[in-house]
Amino acid sequence: MLGEEGKWHKWVGGNKMITYPDDHYDDGECKYTVDFVGKYENPEYCIWLEKVLLEFINKSNPIDGSDAESKIRELDVDTTYIDDFCIKVEDKKIRYCNPLLKDYPLNVVDPDPCNEEVIKIVNEWEIHFVAIFAKKTLDKTNGYVKPMDYAKMLKKMEPYKNYFLERTWNRLLRKVPEYLSVRIDKNIEWFNSVEADNIIYDINFLTWGNTDKDRFLSIDADLNNKYWQNIKIQG
């Protein structure tokens, strides 16, 4: 650490470290607690320190937020920011245990898409997330996706429902069957078609979509325009 001569060093043969020239941590008669509010007022340093602490306590086997809180309280330090810190610890553990959430753009503990810009960022994540499941379903069925196959896909995605925008999840539930249904035998009218026998879903549109502008799950996609209405009719 930074000593009186402005050089980084630590005590040899002991575990005491000087953090600032005027700290005098070498005074064995005194006990010091870390005062994050008083000593670490530099926002950039706080961010750096937080990252270091997260890496330190979560490096090999991430702990949850309650364990982190217990460890911090045992240190008898200032706890002004303990809630925010423990949420970050919990967030990291969830991502560690579930790689599918690794790139989720919001805090996974309490996601809150609070404005249009953030909503679009979440929507972009949703589109890529669904594409992973859609591609696996298409590969497994050779592109011949029966309604029961799609139902299985949705069931696998169900645990992640709370990370989705409500409008996107509703589109997966209701609009996919409405727009992407295809009759196997076009000679059989819709009202005579039975899902188990004569209907498949064209979920190719869920693997990124037609174009950046016309992606089926995009919140900007207007399913009432001619493009989507024609697809609906052709089914």
C-alpha cells in the first residue's frame, strides 16, 4: 500500500498494511475499523473497491446475499451501503448458477425496466434468449414444430418469465399460434384442422426474425402491418 515515501508496500512478517500515509496502522495499541463513508469518498475508487470485494468473496464459490450480509456485519464496519452490496452479491451468484442469465442487462434480483431505453435493451436480450430455445427446438424437430413441441419449449422458458417484458411473454403465448401457424394440408380448412394432426408452427421467425426491423418479438414490430398480416393469412 502507499507509504510515507509514496511507494506501494506492505509490512514484512506481519499482516498489517498501511493504506494511507496518515493512517498509522503500525500502531499496535489502536484498533481501526474501515469507515467507507468517511475515507472512501471518491466514487471511482468506491466502484473499484466494490468490484474487488465481489471478486474476493465470490471467486471460487459465490455466496448469496444473506451470507454476504452476515460476513460484513461480523467485521463491525459501517453498513450504510450493505443492502446495495448484498444485492450485487446475490445477483452475481444467480448469474453464476444460471449461465443463461449471464448477459441479462438488469439486476436479476429485482429487475425494473424503468424507461423506454432500458425496455429496448431488455427486449434485445429477450429476442436473443428466445432464439437459443427456438433453434434447439427447430434442430430437434427438423423444423417440423408441432404445437406440443412449442409447448415444451415454453415450459423450459417458464422459469425465466419474470425477466421478460409482459408484452413479449404475451406475444409468445398468444401471437405465435395466431401468426405462425401453418396447415400441413392446405386442402383442410382451418375450422376442420386439429392441432395435433394438421398444424405446425413456423418458429423460424423467433431465430432473429426476418430483418432487424421486422423481428417478430421486437417491441417496435407492428403485427398489424401488411407484412405480418400476409404471413398470418398464408398460414
